[in-house]
Amino acid sequence: MTFTPIEEIPTIVGSLHKTFETGLTRDINFRKQQLAQLAKFCRENADILREALWKDLHKHKLECDIGEVAPVIDECEYMIKNLDQFSKPVQTEKRSLYSTGTQTYIRKEPKGVVLVIGAWNYPVNLLLLPVVGAIAAGNCVVIKPSEVAEHVEKIISTILPKYLDARAYAVVSGGVPETTAVLENRFEHIFYTGNGQVGKIIMNAAAKHLSAVTLELGGKSPVFVTSKADLKISAHRLLWGKFFNAGQTCVAPDYVLITEDIFEKFIEACKEVLLEFYGEIPQQSESYGRIVSTRQFDRLKAMLDSTDPKLFRAGGETDREDRFIAPTLIGPVSLNDSNLMTQEIFGPILPFVTVKNVDEGISFVNSRDYPLALYIFTADKNEYNYILDRTNSGGALINDVLVHLTEHSLPFGGIGPSGNGNYHGQKSFDTFTHERATMVKNYSMESVGAVRYPPYTAEKTAIISSIGYDMSGTIGTKMKAFRNICSAFWGYTFNKPDNSKL
């Protein structure tokens, strides 16, 4: 794979700035046409994208469709359908009496040239979904796919540019040196999906130009399983989400908090589900993925090697050459386990932590960084609301995992170390849009407005003080303001000095 020459990157970004200045991407029909082209790219190249995803991550066709390609097509169609409405100016409710006789509204304008940096675990979805929002909002876009998912990167770099207008959209391929070179340039917005360590580098680079930044990161997403949960259904949903893409999902369940009285029963249910999902030998299952690289494999293998063998309840098998790590259940694990309970696992290893009660689990969750997702399995509405009221997370899902990402009417994003900003659906459009406050006044009523001009007098001060009432207040407040204004104007009009005699 040939990467983008570093010396060409400033020219590429500079060219997009020049294009943006022409107003090309402001045209709504142009945006719709480009969104249609992006959807066309996904449809016409679905088979080769699936093949690339199989090579990079051993993703089954079903996982490719529901987790990668289909969401991008759906988002393109959604934006095309709603773009006219999203881009309309929004009239505001005037609150100040200073605004009498004016038009006030918010213009929905593109920010300029934006940078989207994708991630290797969902190299199509996590790259192109934010690109959809950036295009819909009218920006020029630098598209940076992850070099770790090398087969997908090649398709994005060589085929996608044939579908999009090269004047407004450019793909930059490469690793750390190329990404570093890209970040030296000015962008109006940078959208990054990945880990917190690189997120800090992105923020530092953005600070040089005071660029806006959206960070979609991760964290240790906890799962509460209570005695009021349906254990069989919970086991199916939990393990499907945990081992989807071999656990390499930013919102994958990271650990399970479960009371001691149901731990063994739930473990047995989970073991039955694993057998049902992947058979006796998961390595032979076409439904089970692989670790993306030997580097990530070695990291996860080190976790397994540092775990007490007595705690393995299922799995644990590995094959470095195949980048295979079996779906693994470990427990009971201590809350203070430095091996499994410190860093995000991001792989097919699921620790179970026994707690005395829900409150102990809540205390533990609150002692850590805010997670990107929080999951609760219980049939009791009061119980899940009790947990929600006492915790915080980017998103929350009751009685399932992962699927809240598929509902694009919900914003997706983190809080604190798990990220900032959000996207999906209209939120994607909003993220890449500048809301430009606009007020329009005409030349009438100048004699009334002239009271704000110097020289300042007691009469003018009285009028200005009266005007400072909130128009959104009560009827009594508005009547009082009107009475004061009339009184002040009366005094000003009939008692103002005759400057012609001075």
C-alpha cells in the first residue's frame, strides 16, 4: 500500500480551503448528489468491502452488513431526505425589547474544511458515518482511514475518490507520520474515533489553530445483571454484543457486575450460549472474528497469561498465527484486579465481578472514569432507574447491549474520558454545522432608537432601563415595562433640552 506523500498534504488541505471559499459545497443539491455518490460507493463495492473486512477482522457477512455498510447507506438516505429541513434558517423567539421590529434567526452554515479520522475496529462505519454528516452540513472533508485495517484502507484510498468530487473531498492514507503531518494543518473541525491517548494528541494539535474537536473514545463499559433479570435472555444478548467483532467494539460490555446469589447460575447460562453461538471449537466458526493485529493479540494474550487459571470459566485458547483468541469468561474477579479491571479490555475477554448488592456496583462504577456505555439487565423499572439516577455514562441501554447505536434518532457520544460531542442522524449534521446568529433591522423608528446615542441623560437612562425587560416575562411584567417606557419617552420628548439655543 502506497501512502500519501507527506510533502503533498499541505497542498491537498490548501486546495480544499480554496474550494470551500468558492461556495461549491454550500449548494444543497450538490450535497445531496455527493451523499448519493457515497451511498452508491457502498452499494457497488459491498462485496469487496466484505472481502476486505474478512481479511482484516474475519468479519462474517452479516456483521459486515449490520455493523459496517448498511448503516452508512441508511445515513446517506436519511440526510438526503431531511437535508432541506435541517438546513433551513430557524426563527428565534425574541426576548429583548431591543429586538422590536427586527428579524432574528439562526443560519445553518458549514464550518469549512474538516478532518475525519477513522478507527480500525469498524473501518467503514466509524470513518464514513461522520463523513456523511460533514458532507450534509456543506463542508469540504479530509478523510483519513485507519492504516491498521489495511485491506479496507486500500479500498477507501483507491476507490472512494472515484465517487466523490475531488475538488471538495480528499482521502489521505498513511500511519503516524502522515497523520501527524495532516494535523499540522488548519481545520475548522476535527472528528476523531479511537483511544484516549491519541485523543489527547488530537486535542493538542487542534489547540494550535483553535479547531473544534469531537472525540469518540471508549472506556470500561459496565454491565449490571440483577436477580430480577431474565438470565437466559440476558446471557444471549450480553454475549452476542460482547463477542460481536471479537469484542473489538468501543461500547462492548467490558465487565459484568453481578450479585453472588445468581453468579454461578448466570455463568452456566453463558457457557450454554457460547456453545450455541460458536460450537465446541470457536476457531472453526465462521461467525467468530479475529484480533486485528499481532500487536493487539499480544496485549490481550498478556492479560490471559496474568490471570489465575482457576478463574477461567470458558475459553482461554489462543493462536497467534491466526490472531485467534477464544471467547473467554473469567470470574469471579476482584473489583481491584489490576490486570482486568484497570484498562479497557477491547477484546473477547469478559470478567465477572461479584458484588453484595447493586449499591456496591454503583459505588465501583462511580469510582472510575465515566464509561461510553452502561448496560443494565433487570425487569424492574424502579431498579434500572435507581441505577441510572446514580451513575453517568455516554449512553445507557436496558436489557440489551450495543443496539442503541443502531437507533440514529439517539445521539451517540461519550462524556469526560469516554469522549466529547456526539453524532448520528441530525446530531451529525449539527456537529459539523455553525449556527450563525443573525439579526436584521430596517431604517424605521430611528427617532425611537436614538435614545441610546450619547450624550447620555437622566431621561435616556430611564428609557434604556425600562427597555431592559424580558419580552418572555409575564403579562404584568410586560405591562409594567410598557408603562415605564411610555412615561420615560413622554418625559424625554417634552423635556429634552433645546440644543439649537446652545
